[in-house]
Amino acid sequence: MTNHDAILLRKSRRKYRDLLLSNEEREIIEKAITKGNKLGNLSMKLIENRSDLFGGFFRSYGLLSGVSHFIVMAGPKNDPHLFEKLGYYGEEVVIEATKLGLGTCWVGGSFNKKAVSDELVQEQDLLACVIVIGHPLLQPTMREQIIRSIMHLKKEDQAKFYQTDGSHPDWFMQAMDYVYHAPSAVNQQPVWMLVIQGKVMAKLRTINHYAWIDLGIAKRHFEYGAPKGRFDLGNNALFHEDH
């Protein structure tokens, strides 16, 4: 499965079967996490068989069930780009999980955040969110289908995700197709791609913790669809195409 196939296939899954990760699945996920931790100076960590941190109606708000495995999304408190980097490298893990047939869901608040932070996050680090991971129900539940349909109706037209002065590269629209399929917290879609005099820039329309995560995710999706190149970190960041 290609990255593009995985991006098109991947949907948030909230209901999971009580199945362990296989050795192969664990190895591939751990490899992606290790890569992200090294490149981003992060502290992402795969946690297995901890359903107690997602149990109960209060903690799951009725949206998550059967969750046993998740990825702690954390890193140094003093890193000004922490949330963006967690979005960027966390989405790489999500894409690898999708290729394995695993389900995932970015979760910001509907779990016992204090318990996870106190037990699983080092003192110098900050917990931003978690990524639920595992074997989803074979078919989406009615609730998942309803949530998905609502989110689909809320999506803006692709043209509203970017603005160009007409100088965009010929590959720009292909890269934007990848961005259009990027997950976003509560479907905010806060990332806007601008093209001015042939330069591509990523800009946030609204700013909060989850928007920074969305910025990292959107940048990574854009890079999946573009020729080799990389965005700078931060808001109003330029994309540098390799030559």
C-alpha cells in the first residue's frame, strides 16, 4: 500500500476489538515511533493493554470503546514547536499503522489525561494528546458512520484550503489533495496553504494547541504529495523543494 492509498483509506476509528498487536505490527509501529523521536527530539511511546485508562463513560464520553493500546504523544515542555512536531511525526506513525490494517484515532481530551500524564510521561515532558491504535471493528458502528457523515458535510471545498496568485508549481494541486484528506481536531481545518511568487507557505487561520498539531499533520501530508522537499517549522513556514 502506498502513502497515498493509506491517506485515502484512513478514517478515525473509535470502536476496537480485544486483540493484541502482532509482533510484526508492534515492530513496525515502534520503528516509526523511534524515527520520529530521534528526528523530532520527542518522547512518543507505544502503550499496550491499558484499557483502564479509557474505561468508563465519563472518560470516553461514549465515543471510545474497546481501547487497549495507544501512543503517548509527548515531548519537552520547553520546545516551542512541540505540538507541531507531534502532529508531523505522529501522522507518520498513523500512516504506517493504516498500511498494516490497524485503526487509529487522534484523541485530545476524551480519556483520563491526568492519569496518563502522571504515570507515563516524564517530568520534563508535556502530554499533548494520544493516538488510539488497534484492531477496529470490522465494520464501522452506526455512531461512527454518523460522526463521519457529519464531519464530511462540514468539510470545506478544497479551494478554500489554499490561495494562490497563479504562480503555483504544477505539482501543487496534487499536494493539496493530500492536505484535503488530513485529519483535523474537531474538524477545524485551520491550515491554509498560500502561494506567492512561486513560494508555498503554510499558515494557521486560528491558533490553539490542537491547531498546531493540525499544522504538523497538514505539512506532512503536503510533503507526501509534493516532490522531495520540506517545510520550515512554525507558522507562515516556507516549503523548500529539493533540486
